Amino acid sequence: MAFTVPTTMSVLKMQQLLQTDQGAERLQTIIENAHHLYCYGPAHSVVVYTTEAKITNRTARYEWPILPSADGLDYVFRHHCRAGTGGSNLELTVEEYSGGAWNTLETTTGIAATANTPVTYTHTDTIPGGSTKLRVTWGRSTAAHEFTPNSLTVYPLVASLSAGKTSAGFIPQDDGLIGAAGCPVHTEFFNRAYRNALYVLQDRYQPSLSFVQEDASANMLYEPSGASLGASEWVRMGAAWLSMPYQRDATLDLRALASVNGGSTSGLVGVRQAGADGGLATFDADGAIGTGTLKLVMPGGPNSGCILEVLGTHTSGQETYVHAVNGYWKPGT
């Protein structure tokens, strides 16, 4: 069997679909587009760290909740970090949490760095379908040299397709029959390509919101009690525009990680849509992954989107540590 996977998608024009004398050729393009979607998209995580501008004499560790594919895919991890003073190597460890334990995906002590220069480091590793968190730790081989972790993008890169149904429901289509002389254009070919695309998009949550600070409370950039507001007052930790062209009133799946230094942990982290009556999703700061949803109010159309706010509050005399808040979306929600 052969399963063609093009490196780019071919977008068909409407009039091409009406050329029935070339139906098999158009159908082959549709099938290959579904294969491409499975192997290359969409992104799994996009994180820009909220962190100190210059870190010295220590490591910096970041941890956040994830919703990976049920198929346990290979993913490309593309890290960006700025090396400050000194030319010593950057050090990096990447871990995923599943089965009740942290498992190392990547570790290196030899990322060459030039002073005051951005560095990109890329690796490919498998994220099991049952993973619930990722953790990234940066450092320098000479501790006194400065560095600033910037961002991480994680996206699928499936090298090849195999026959059979995946855990997510995807079934690749063999090129043999459709390429045979006189092959009929059968409804099943169309239906499977359509279903395959839906299975991929329903399986792979797309990152829509990311607020990630260091997991050590002493190194956090923002903490609600430092905002000169009283206890139980919401403090805006961050805000960002979410662009969702042509989507109307989508629902985000939210995950949060937070802790306190004492007192109550109940309802100390929140996410809301700015300027809308869509409500507020709240999460406990108990060190466990908090789950929730937020219904967005959006008009649809090419410019559809909204501003999302990440909020934190604290109880009297205590501090709240918002480690990470992440939002994910998939079609149909």
C-alpha cells in the first residue's frame, strides 16, 4: 500500500470541483490534503514565557497543562532563548507528565550560545496520548551568564502513514485503487477524506490562550497580592487578542495550574472575555490541574475574535502563584 503525504496542501478552487472529467485527479488532491493535515497540523502548544528579562545564577523552569493527540504523535519542539552576557552553552531539559511521573523527552547541555544573541533549538519527540503536562527547564553551563527563555512552539510531524484505524479514528487512504486505469470515483473516497479531516480536528485541540510563568514562586514575575488591591479583588495578570476567523460563539477548554503559600485555595484564578457578558471561569490554586470551559461571544466573519483576560486574586495575608493558564479549542466547541 502507498499513502501519499504532500509537504504542502493544494487548495482547490470551486470550479475545479465541477470538472467531472478530471474527478479522479481532484479526488486524489482531496485525499492527499487529508493526509497532510494528519501529518503536519495543527499546532499543539504555542507558549511565550512570562519571565524575568535577565536570569543569572540559577535555572528557570516552566510547567503547563496540555491536551495532546490520542494517537501519541511525534512532535517538533522549537525553542527560542536569548543568551545574555557570556558565551557558555545553554542547557535544556524537556519532560512530559503521564502515568503519574515525569518522563524526559530531551536533555542537552551543549546548545552553543553567543552573548546577546537569540538561539533556536529544535528536536522531535513523541508525546503520549495520556500526557497531561509539559515541563521545560533552561540554564547556563556557567551559572553567572545571563539568559532569557522566550518561547516554545510544538507541532506534529508524522513521518509516514500506516494502514489501519488510529486511536483518533483516522484511516489513511491507499493510492493504488484510485490511480488504476478506469477507476471509478466512489462516494466512499469522498466520505473517508471528509471524515478523516474531521477526526484530526476533533482530536487535536488548538492552542488559543497561554500564560506561563516560572513554577518556583520566588521567581514569578506577577503575583496578585502585589497589585495594591484588597483581598478577593481580581487582578489582571495578562490579556491577549484571540483571532478566530468565521467562528461564532466558540467554547474554549481551559486548564490552569496555581498554588498558594497558605489559606484557602478556592476560586483564586479566573479567565474571562473582556467586554462581554460571557461569564467567568474560575479555578482553584491547589497545585493540581484545574479544568473548565468558557463560552465566547463572537460575531463570526473574517475578523471574528475577542480579548481574553487571565485573572488572579488572593486571600487576606496570603499570596497566590499563577503558574500557567492555557486555553484550547477544537471545531464544534
